[in-house]
Amino acid sequence: MLRRKTKPMQDEQIRTAAEEPLEIAAGAAAANDAVDVATAEVADQQPESTADVVARTEFEQLKGERDQLVDRMARMQAEFDNARKRAEREKTEYRDYATGAVVEQFLPVLDNFALALSANGSAEQLRSGVQLIVKQMEDVLRQLQVTAVPAVGEPFDPRVHEALGTVEREDMPDQHVAEEIRRGYRIRERLLRPAMVRVASNPRQVTE
């Protein structure tokens, strides 16, 4: 009887001993699978996390560069506005200075006109006084590099002469200035205003 009872127990022990390695192997395989899955998940997550870090770093860098550019543009705009205002102020000051220098030279002429008007002389004396004032004004204009445009006796030049009509003259060449209605002026080489003239029409030269 003891042998019969012992054999089933031995068989059970043998069967258990045989199944334990299988269970251990299966558990090891399951553990390995779990490790592989976890490793895959980590591998899948790792590039994404790195990309996020890189993207965030680049974003912060670009944002910083943008802020610097915006600040620089604001500073440049402010400097440009200041330079423009300074240029306008200097231009106004220069114009006022130039105008003042010109007016200062004409003040003696104005004083002489006032003296002539207040004088109790004859018409001839008044005429002589005005002639002196005109000469004084011409001297001032000459100092300012302002000269009169040659007119009477000169060939008609539409660049500096403005014709108001023609007048028949046999004593002058055809298409020459016969009369000056209003004197023209130029400053250096630039024309300030043309001379208003009448042009001679010589019938003898026209028929010839």
C-alpha cells in the first residue's frame, strides 16, 4: 500500500518539476515582451520629446531675435524721425539766416526811399534821388550774384525773353529785341524770371 501511495506522489512531483521550468520560461518570455513593449514605447516617445525640446528652443531663439529686430526697428525709426526733424529745423534756420542776410542789405535802400518820399525838393531832385536809389539797389543785387538779362538790341532768345508782341522797326535787325517792358533777372546761371520784350520786325529784311 505504501508503494501505491508513494508512486502517485512521485509522479506529481515529477510533473510539477517538469512544469516549473515551462512556467518560468513563460514568465521570462512575458517579462521580456513587457520590456520590449516598454522599450518600444520609450523609443517612440524619445524622438518626439527631443523634437519638442528642439522646437521650443528654436521658437525661443526666433522670438528673441524677433524682439531684438522690433526693438532695433523702433530705435531706427526714432532716430530717423529725429534726423528728419533736425534737418527741417536746420533748413528753416538756414533759410531764415539767408533771408535775413538779404533783407539786411536792402534796408539802406528802403531807408533812402523813405527819405526821398519825405523830401520837399523839386521833381528833378526827386528823380535824381530815385536814380541813385536804383543804382544802390543794383549794387546790392550784384553782390548777391543777381544780374539783369540783356534785352534791347539782343537777338530774341525764348529761353530768357518773353515776347509780348512785335513792333515794326527798320533801324534794327529782324527778330531782335526792340523794347524792354519788364527787366529779367538771373542768379548766376539760373533764370529767376524772363525779360518781357517786344520784338523788332524789319520789313526790309523780311522782303529780302
